[in-house]
Amino acid sequence: MLATAPTIDLQGESTSPGRLARQLWEARELFLILSRKEFHVRYRRASFGILWALALPLLQAAVLALVFSKVAHIRAAPHYAVFVLAGMAPWSYFSMTISAGSTAVVDSTDLSSKVYFPRAVLPLAQLAANLYGYLVTVAIVLLLCPLFHVGLGPAALLLLPASILLLALTAGFCLTASALHVYFRDVRYIVSAALMVWFYVTPVVYPAGDASGKLRLLLELNPMTGILDLFRTATVGGVGPMAVPVLISLAWTLGLLTTATLLHCRYQRVFADLL
Amino acid sequence: MTNAIELAGAGKRFTKYEDTPMILTSALRVRNRTRREQLWAVRGVDLEVAEGESFGIIGRNGSGKSTLMTMMAGITAPTEGSVRVWGRVAPLISVGVGFHRELTGRENIYVNGAILGLSRREITDRLESVIDFAGIEGFIDTPVKFYSSGMYVRLGFSVAVHAQPQVLLVDEVLAVGDLAFQVKCFEKMNELRREGTTIVMVSHHLGAVRRMCGRVLVVDRGIPRFLGEAPEAIAAFHEILSSSTEVLEDHGSGTRFEPGVVAVRSAELLGADGEPTGHVEAGEPVSVRLRAEALTDIEEVVVGITLFAPDGTPVYADSNALEPFQDLGAGTELTCTLSFRAQLPTGSYTAVLRVDRGDLRTNLAQSPTISFFVTGRHTVAGHADLEARIAREEPVRR
Ligand SMILES: Nc1ncnc2c1ncn2[C@@H]1O[C@H](COP(=O)(O)OP(=O)(O)OP(=O)(O)O)[C@@H](O)[C@H]1O
Ligand SMILES: [Mg+2]
């Protein structure tokens, strides 16, 4: 027995990044179960079940497309409805995931105050649970493209880096916010307020080129702009040069992931004290 | 012998916030700072629990027992010192056991099993026996938020023991289950103990602690006060309890404590043969002898006894209030003996003697706690053995 390493070895409150990574790897089974469960909890009681996962973003895209093209007379290539849908796919994944992911640690108090597992599993499970809905909307965008005479070229391969960047940014955001939320309980409200504003400073319903002045600046600083650009280049096309927005997304992603790692390494072992 | 658990100088400090910290208020400096207060829930604990040992932790409410358990379970890290545990740990910390409220019992078995380090396959293999042991077949596909607290604990305990843990941490959970389940749990824990599982148990049920545990740690207000064999630890705990009842009665029930009038010299339990003893057979005549000294002149003195059951409830109290001792001069030695028959079920009992003024409002002294064990008659349960005689009349055929 003495030769083996202790299963619990606590000295000081922080966890080293290496050890946290190992614990996360060991918790992969738990991660899968929790993500599956998250998915079921969300759609089990809805009468159309999993259909809701697709219906909501589609409906939202349809309404937005109708309102903004008829009222605000926004035009975008190749067709406004498809343009909006291509924006909605990554956006709705992002917003749905962070609104649940930011509060994931506190929302699972029952679990996290009674047993130990790396707390990062909780927000990460939200990421996985929403993946299904995302993949289906992406598939719908790809299916609609030929209908609007958009040829899918090799650029479609950009969907992969676009999705990876989207996942990484969402992960960074959720992990950071969920750690802050354990201490600052208004993070929940700040995130939902921020999301509401964020939608309008992200080129989901209008092309980035239409913006000017202060809005332009916000769009340029917004990490979602680069991701949407990548996504649209891969599918519906019609986006100008996108190197700078993508680099900005990348910078945000790395910054958030670093912050998240620091916060979780330092505090995750004492989250339970505040739950 | 190798250790399963090692605590070295372990301590935990909590910060209590009077209002929840908010980003907005701190950013806008609406209030200067959230009001906070720090307290050491437990401090300076050095402890080694050997592999296969059954270890108990006892103490009053809020003395830091659960905090120690959460550190051993790895749920929270110590503020100072270190905590190390070897082997798979299954914690049963307070009622709740770590279930997700929205999930069904079956799904929670998977979640819990995964946390305890079982693979999906292993869980599926054990599913039947987990459900069977918990005895909640009818509810296994119901979300656990509709469970009663007893059902919660049944399922939690069942998952924990079926994970074949090397270390089982049980904090006060079993009290919620009904009698049948408690018996089942104790049997299972005994079985695990025989198989070499290390068990750490927190309970206010001192009888259970005595039955289950070899060594016991007594904590009081976050400080370890005694570590030793169960009977001595329980006696030490009663000592702490009795020294604090003075304080309680001081402010509480309208009686006051007046020191410096009577000093208790000794108090002991004597068996049927008149020799001091710690073990009594049910129904045996026993007596409690008190020696005290009057330090000043006193008019009337009442001597009383309170007998406590294993779980701490008083079962019997009496005194000579109707015929008090009269006119004791300063320096007189008072020896008095209270005799009774130990009509009690099996368990570990404690008795405390008190000396009061004749008005019964002023407590003058209290004896140290006397602990003793009663071996009861097999058929008896409850708080008292009334020695019922069960006679049968000649059957009449109609
Ligand atoms: N998360 C927390 N935040 C702040 N204070 C806490 C926290 N948990 C416990 N405490 C405090 O620490 C002290 C010890 O609590 P603990 O739960 O360990 O006591 P206990 O011995 O288990 O009591 P009981 O017999 O009632 O279960 C108490 O004063 C309690 O208020
Ligand atoms: Mg407790």
C-alpha cells in the first residue's frame, strides 16, 4: 500500500494544472454520463422531444429573417434567410451553452457538495450536451445551400476549424464564468444581460460590412465575429477578408482558457465551501 | 500496518459572508466591502487511521466532524496541514449523498458509480444487487427529487457499499433510514469491516459508535480533545458534555450555578457486590455513591441523579427533594448512596449526579459523568426494561 500513491493528497487549496488534467481524464466516464443526462433532461419532457433541439434555432432564424428583411430591409448574399441561418447555427450554440454552462457548478450543488470530481466536468458537460443541436443545424445549412444555388467548395473544410474555435471559445467562457459564479452570484444575471446585447453586436442578422462607428469597433473586438466569418466562408460565402477577426477570436479564446485554467487550479478544491 | 488515512496538522477555515458577494456591488463600490467573518471549523488535527480500522468521530453539533469528513473525502481542501487517503473512497456525507435531483434513481446509480470510479460495465453488472439492497424497486425509474429522505439514503448507501470502496466515510446518514434498514446497514458495514474496508463513522448515536468502532476521536469546537478506545472516548465526551451543561443551565432554565459551596470528591457505580464496576446485567441491583464536601455552612442539600440512554436522551431522573439533607456545616463530608435496579435494555448508559440547594433553583455541584454498560435481556427493546411477565391462561376449546 505504501508504495502506491494516495488517491487523495491535499496540501494547500490549489491543484496543479498537470494533476487537474489527469483528474479530468480520469473523469471522462462521468463526463459522458453527465452530458447524456444534460441532453435528456433538456428534451425529455418536451412533447416533441428532440425535435425541439432543431425547431428552436430554425424558428428563430425564420422569424429574424422575416422581420429584418421586411422591416429593416437588410440584404445579404446569397439570400438573406440562409445568411441568417448560417449565423444562427454558431450563435445559438454559443448562447445556449454559455447560459447553462456559466451556472453549471452552482446548479449541481447536490452533487458537488457531497462528492469530489474535477468541477470543470460540469460546464464541459454542457458543451457536449448542446453539440447535437449544433451539428443538426449545421447539416441543415449545408442542405439548404444548393437550394439557394450556393456551391459547396473545398472552403467547406473550414467548418472544422470554425467549430473547434467555437467550442474552445465557449469552453473558455463557460469555465471562467462558472468559476466566478461560485463566488459572485450575480454572474448568472450579468451573463444573460450580456447575451442579449451581445446578439446585436454580433453580425448574425446583418453583414459586418453594414456597421459603422462605435458598432464597428465592437464588432471588431467581438470574438464571435471571426467565428461567424469562418463559418459563413465555409458555407454561404460572401464574406470579405477575415484574418484579423479570426485572430481576435483566437486571442480571446486563449485568454479565456488561460484565465479558466488559473481559476480552476486555484479554487476548484474549495468551491464546495461556498455551495 | 499501513495507513489508509493520514492527517497532519490539518485545519479548515471558513469565511462566512453576511451578504452574497456580487460583481456589480464590488465594481460600483456600493458598499465598501462585503461583511465577512472567518472561523476555524476544525484545527490542528493529527490523525492516522490504519488500513482496515473502524474509526469513529464524535462531538457536539458544530464541532467540526463533518468538516473533517469532507476533507477526507476530498470535497474540500484543508486551509493548513495535509490530508492524504489511500484507496477508493466512498463518502456518505450527510443526507443527500450526491444525487442529481432531476435524474432517476437508475441514472443516478450510473452518475454515482462513475464518481466512485466504476466503469459503465462494472455498474451495469452490479445494478441488480444495488437496487435489490436499497429495496426501492418501485421507484428506481422515478427522479430522485420525489424520493423520501430515507429512500435517498438507502440508495446512496447501497451504491457506496457496492462500489467496493477501500475507505468508507459515513457521516450521520444512517439515522434517516428506518430500523430495518439500519440493521441491514450495520450488518453490511460489519461485513465490509471483516473484508478489510477502512470505515470512518460520525454519529451522535454513541451506542452505534461503541458497537462499530475501535478507536474514536472526540472533537469539541474544532479542537481534537481525546483519541482512544471507544469506551474511554465516550466517557471523555460525556465529561465535555457535563462541563457544558453548567453553562447551559446558567442562562437557560432559570437555575443558577453557585460555585465554591460544595465540591464533589468522587462518584462511582457499585455492582451488586458493592465493588466499583462499569458493567451491569439487566435487573441487577446497583448503587451510585457520591462523596462531596461542604465548603461553607448550608441549610438544605438535595442530591439528584439523571440517567442517560445511549443516544443521550434522559431516561430517568430523581432526587431526595422531599427529604433533603439538613444543616451541613463547613467541612462536613457528605457521602450518599442511591440504589436502584438496572432495569434497562442493552446499551451504554451514563449517569450524572447533581447537588442542589433545597430551593432546587441553585445548582451547587455536578459529578463527573459515570459511564457503564448494561447487558440487557435479549427480548427487550426501548428505553426501559419493565420486566413484563407474559403469562398464558389455560387454552379453552370452544
Ligand atoms: N461551508 C461552510 N461555510 C462556512 N461555515 C461552515 C461551512 N461548513 C461548516 N461551517 C461551520 O463550521 C463549523 C463546523 O461545522 P460541521 O458541519 O463540521 O459540524 P459537525 O460537527 O458536523 O456538526 P453536526 O453534529 O451538527 O453535524 C460550524 O460552526 C459551521 O457553522
Ligand atoms: Mg455534521
